[in-house]
Amino acid sequence: MEPVKGCKGLNIYRHDLMQRVMSMPDLEVRERLEHLRRLDQTNY
């Protein structure tokens, strides 16, 4: 992921988020993504 110019806090947050996702078990990531997809579908 490329850094966002002028947004140091956002870059740190994105890096931390990516590190947390990469350290999560694969099944947990899939379940969370599916949950977010279901939430997104109910909002339309």
C-alpha cells in the first residue's frame, strides 16, 4: 500500500490495521469480511 501524502496518522493506522489483519487466523478474517458484506447489503 502506498502512503497517503500529508496524513501521517492515517498511514500509521493503515499500517497497524494491516499488521493486525495479517496476524489473524484466515478463518477469522473470512468471517469478518463476510459480516461486513452482509452489513453493506442491508444498507441499500
